[in-house]
Amino acid sequence: MSTKIKINSQIFQDSNNIYYPKDETEVSDLIRELYKQDSPTEIIGNNSKSFIGNKTQSANTTSLSKISGIIDYRPEELYIKVKACTPIKEIEQVLSENNQELAFEPIDFGYIKEGKSNKGTIAGYLSCNYAGSRRFKVGSVRDHVLGFKGVNGKGDIIKSGGTVVKNVTGYDLSKLIAGSFGTLVALTEITLKVLPKKDSSKTVIIYPSNFEQIYDFFNKLSSSSSEISGAVFIPEQSKDKDFFTKKNSVFKFNDLKSNVSFIAFRVEGDKISIEEKINNLKKELELNNSDISTLDVYQSEPFWKKVNNLEVFEKTEHNLIRMVIPPANGSKLCKHLENNHNYFVDWCGSLFWIEVNSKKEDKIKDLKKMAKDFGGYLTVIKTSSEYDYGEAIFTVDKVRLIISEKVKQSFDPKRILNPGKMYRGI
Amino acid sequence: MSEIALPKIDSSILNRKSEIVKKLSKLTNIENVLSEADELRPYETDALSVYTQTPLAVVLPENTEEVSEILKFCHSENIKVVPRGAGTGLSGGALPLQDAILLGLGKFNKILEIDYENKCVVTQPGVTNLGITHAVQHKGFYYAPDPSSQLACSIGGNVAENSGGVHSLKYGTTTNNILGVQMVMMDGTICRFGGKSFDQEGYDLMGLICGSEGLLGVVTEVTVKILKTPEVVRAALIGFPSIKEGGDAASEIISSGIVPAGMEIMDKALIEATDNFSKAGYPRDAELLLIVELDGTVSEVNELLKKVEAICKKNNCSSLKLSNSEKERLSFWAGRKAAFPACGAMAPDYYCMDGSIPRGKLAEALLEIKKLSEKYELPVANCFHAGDGNLHPLIMFDGNDKEQLRKTEEFGSEILKTCVRLGGVITGEHGVGIEKRELMCEMFNDNDIQQQLSIKKSLDEKNLLNPGKVYPILRKCAEEGRVHVHKNKDKFPDLPRF
């Protein structure tokens, strides 16, 4: 591992020797210099999600946090162009003033990290590509990126995409950058598609009696013309008293029995069509009014915030796993998890957040095997302090690893940017 | 016009033709290898028929393993390979090369699995776009991206081009509607990206492959997402007395928070041309015609139509009709869907351009195109996917008049440069192919192009897979052709072109 190298430039460094380039040119100068000197760097934004991924094998740290600010927001064109490390909260604020939003519903990882909100920057969020509850309807973060600018591992400023939704000019590098954990480019500018906020929302709560019924409901919900924009299953988990208490307090709403297992699904739109859709869905799911409860907009909105803040796992000290599988295998996974691990299910049956309360990594290994067998994958989002990285925190097969190495090589031949953050050698 | 720089021909490959054909015949059934002149002729061009080239041979493998063996062989022998789906592409992406094998995926024509529980279809790449919808529509599902050629274009080609369609504002293009692909790399490696679950972890290699125009790998299986058919679909047909008022109404519909399933604009020249051609009953006094389509539940659609109506009235629309039946809705679209043949009936030839612009720049773009039309003394009609900013100007000319042909090329090139100047791009949905290759430097600088070429090199080191496409060979901004249709003889005359 190379030692810290004095960079011949005026780029600001704080007392911890972290570089703070102030613009794209300084990022380019810095990386070009590091490239010449074969000296890798960790890339950080506001450090809100730096706990996700492996520890970077690098001598330097570069913070892009000064590259922040809105460049161009065109509500009528449905896009916003921002400097890469603009805080998500700032973007959400300005969009909200025009009744628009980031439809992929950013997850607030601040709660699992430190028990309070810290959504971090858009560059960090794009680098992880973890969309919230609305994903199965509107797509992931990668589906909302229209273009970007950034600096590759040689120090070259590159761009891809633009501000228009229909664009097939050249390779779609925006997709590749999403979920690349800063290992391909240091982002400096991002253009996002934005969408109108829905007028209102309501959330319907169902109390299913068994796992087959849960997935029967999920299947009917995702097969309906009356579109929903969120569907979660929160299990009872009464055997773990701490989790049971936490869950009951997080989901404490007037119209919700949180001490038993429940499914919650969200319907958004104007008030008339919300009622129409809920009525249609009640018929399709064969639900009586006595079987369900409904959260009005004042309860519905905070409910989904709590889901997307992962508040049931607030400040968790255990391993927190994010597993995505095809929904048809979901009930089998639920059965396995029941009273083994604390968990909940999002994305209408596809996304599992699982807390693995174990010092041994065997259980993660078992879950990873299960994820692969089911046709999905898992990521250890947060590791416990005992985690020794014996089991890789990402899921990858041999062929994809080889191709990923080649792609990495094409952007960053000397492995200057976040080396080892995702896979060893990448 | 039909002259275009292609990669240097490797004469040693031409000399070894019979040996290569013999070897290929061992890698797949002998009847799947075509090498005689009359057998090769149908493969000489795709839907950009102004460019033709006979390939060295055509091979039509039947399964992924055969594709892998063929590519492995070509890789070791340094033989270039041009992949081809249904050949409906409008930018020359499947144009053969004299010293290359044309790898046709036409025999990959089966749907492998319909999985309603996971809301997806696993299919071979040669199945048509519409074929997927046909397979699931009896259960009330459909596949959302709807390129105008959907009757004939293959899903593998859709992946290569990241095809869109009228409904892409609301439902996205191909990249937003596929879950996984199986692909063979140039060295024969078979790989799988994604599957039936959302958002593969790690580098989004599926996202990279989608829209890569056959330069990075040959797709042999695709898993697509299927959606539930909306409960109701209705459309509004609105005339405006000026381009500005119509353009403003379209912008206001979007900024008011409505996301239409489709939103199309036609200018006066096209209103007249299509109305003459298809007797669609369009308001001929209008300077601009707007079609807005909304889908969802009954009350949702009715509510949105009310809002659209109010916005259009506020912007001084001169006529407004709402569809009250499926028949009426389709009649609104009849003229629009006949836009291309209608232009073909007005002049011996037409060029279809494909640029994207920010929605709000429509009036400016149309004005600029009008000025250029006067400058070049060539008539032009414009249609515009107003929802997503995709502009298709149709330049009418006589190809037998060399001077007109030259002027048309210049005119077209200036239009695309105007799109870039207004904040748009040179291709919204047709792809770069060979057609707009030399215009890439209007959008990208050396660093950008070098980065893309590095990716290509990392996955196809010898540059054997579809070389000469997408990236400029001579690195100069020459002015090349657009979709050229002579005497209304489109290579696929039955396909509606939007």
C-alpha cells in the first residue's frame, strides 16, 4: 500500500489530510496527480453511507463535499441538474416547492447508522443505487439518472447522457455509474429526472394469517390495474422482545394494530381515484372492511417515511442485510426467517431487510446461498463490529467479476478510485 | 450518400472464405450457413436501405452454445462479426461488412417462459416486441416499450438499440423494462446479467449492454418485465392557432403534474399531409395539433382529461375533442401513424431525422427548422413526441436531383446540430449506427469518446464485434445520411413509423 503523497497543488487539505477539491478542474488535477504517483484515494461525500461496502485500500481520502449546489432546475422539463455532492435534502426541498419529487424515494440510512436523519448527497446515493419502497413501480435510482459528469481514474473529465429522457447516443454510462460505489468515476455533476408529487395518498393495512396468504395478497396487488406504489409486510416477531417493542413503537399509528403481522399497501393519486383504486383492490383481494384498517394521508406519509428510514433497525449493532429475490420465492424465505432473524419485506415481496443477530458469519453464508438459489442476491449493508469479512459482503459470480474487472480497468487502469470498495481487486 | 467509410477490409479473410464457411458449417447445422450470392442478398442492408453491403457469409445459429462456438472461432481467427436481429433498425447498425460474418438471431424465436407470479417473460431475442404482448395479453398483461416497428422488430434488437416508443415518458424505454439478459462476449464467454429480480448488484452490466448497438456482446436471452393493462385509455385531440400556444400547452400539461401515457405534436405541414392521406378528420385550420393520451382507472383518467382540457383552453386552443370510445381513440391516432407514408406521397423521397430536444424548446426548434427549410428550399413536416422531447422532422426532396440530395444532407445535419445547441441530442431512439456516427463529436469531446472506446476495447479487445458503427472512424464531423425513403419504398412499408 502506498503511503500518503504530497500533491503538488493548491487543493485544500484539512488537518486529517483529506483533500477537498472545490470544482471539477481541481478533482481532475488531483486524480491526474494521484494517477501519476500510483497513489489510490478513497472518495467520500458527506460520509453518510461510507459504512456500506468494504474498507477502501487507499492512502488518501478525497471529499467531494464542496462540489455542491443546484446548477439548473427545470420543473417543466422534469429535470434537475446538480453538482454531485448536493445534499439530497436540499434537492428534495427545492423540488417540493414545485410540487415535484425524486420518485425513487431515497432511503435515509442515517437512522441505522446513528439514529437520526442523514440522507447524504445525491452522488453517494447514486453510487449505491438503493431505491426505496416505490421502486417496483417507478424504477430504481439508475432509472432516474439522465446524465452525469465526472473524473475517471486517469484524471480525465468525462460525461454521458444529457437532460432529455429519450437519448440513445453512445453507451449509457449513467447506468454503469449507478451502484458502482465510486470505483469508476469521481462524480462532479448529475442530472436527474424528477416527477410530480401525487396529490394525496392512503395506506391500507391487512392482517394476514399465514405466509402463503401474504404472497397471495402481494401477487394480487402487483397484478392489479389499480396501481399501488408501495407494499410491505411487517412480521409480528414476538419472540424477540426488544425488536417487538421497537417495531410496535415505530409503527404506532391510531389506525394500525402494530403488535401483529401486517401488510401495508399504498395508493397515491387524486382523492377520487384513490378511493376508486382502494375499492377495486378490496374486491380483487376479497377483503371486507372488518379485515382491514386504513391510514389517511396524515398517517400514510409518516408510515412510509419510517419504512424508508429503516427505523425498526435504528442504530443496529448487528449485521443488516439487504436481499432481493423474485417475489415467487418470498414465502419460502419468510418461513426460513420466521423467528430466526428480524426482518421485513418491501417492494411487494421482492426486497428483504434482514438483521442477522450473530457473531458468526455462517448464517450470512447460508442466506447468501439461499438468495442465489432463489435467483437473487444479498448485500451486507451494515456489519457488526465482529464481522471479519470472511464472507464477501456483495454477491458476485466468477464471470461477472472478470467482466467487472475489465470495465474497472477501462475507467481506472491503476485502481486509483476507491480500490477494494466492492470486490477485492476492483 | 451511399459511400461511407467502413473498417479496412482484411483481404486474407476474403481469400479464406470457403475454409471459413466450411468451419462454420461444423459449428451449426449446415443449412444455417449461407454463402451464395443469392442467399446473401436479403441480408445486404437493414431498414437504412441507402447503404448496402454483401457480407462474407451469413450464419443463423440455433442456440446460445452455437453462438458461443461461432464467436470463439471468429475471435481466434480474427474474423469480424455483425449481429443482426430483425433488420428493422433505422441507423444502419446491422449493415454487413465485406469481410465479416453476419450473425442472424432469427432462429431465436421462442418465448421460453411466462412467469405471471414474477411478472416477467423470459424470451429468446428473435421474438418480436409485439409477440411478447400477444403472449400475455389474454391475462391482461403487456410489454410497455412500443417502438413503431413493434410488429416486426425483435426484442434482441430493442435491447441493442434501447428502443423507446410513444409511451416512453410514462413507462420508460427498453432499459427500464428489462430485468436480465444472457449474452455471449466476442471471445465466446457466456454471461448472465440480472435475472427475475430487480436491480442486479455490482456494475449494471445489463444497463451498459442495453443501447450498445451490438458492439459489446450478442444477446441470446432476455427477461422482460410485464405490466398490467390499464383499466381505461382515452385521448384528446386538440388544435392550436399557433406553434407557441400549442407548445406552451404541452409544457404546461407536464409542469402541472400530469404524466400522459403519450403526447404527440404535429405541425401544419404534417396535419395537412396526414389528413389528405388518411382522412383522419384533423382540424386543418390548426397550426399545431396535439394528441394527449391518458391511462389509468376510470375516474383517474376522467379527472386528468378535465385538467388537460382546462390547460388547452387557457392556451387558446382552436378545437378540442375527447375520445369516447376505443374506436374514436384509434381514429385520433390514425393520421399520426400515417405520418411517414403521407410524406412519402407528397415527394419522391423523404429523410426522417431523429433528434431530442428539451420540451420547452419546441417552438424555437420548429422556427429554426422553418428557416432552414426556406434556406434550402426544401419542404419539411414535423412530428414530435412532446412527452419526451423526441423530434422527427421529415424532409421532402427528389433523390434523382443530386443538388437537392446534397442540400437535404446539409439540412438534416443542421437540424441535428440545432438539437444539440438547444440542449438536446443527435438521436432519441433510432440509434447512432453508421448514420449519425460522424455527428458524435457534436455531443462528445475526445475524453468522452475515448472513455467509451476504452470500454469497447476492454470487452472486445480485437474490435471484431460490429466494428465501424457508432464511433467515428475518421473522427471528423462529416455530414452523412438519414433515413432515406425513395418513392415511398420503405424497406418495411407495412410498419407505421412514428
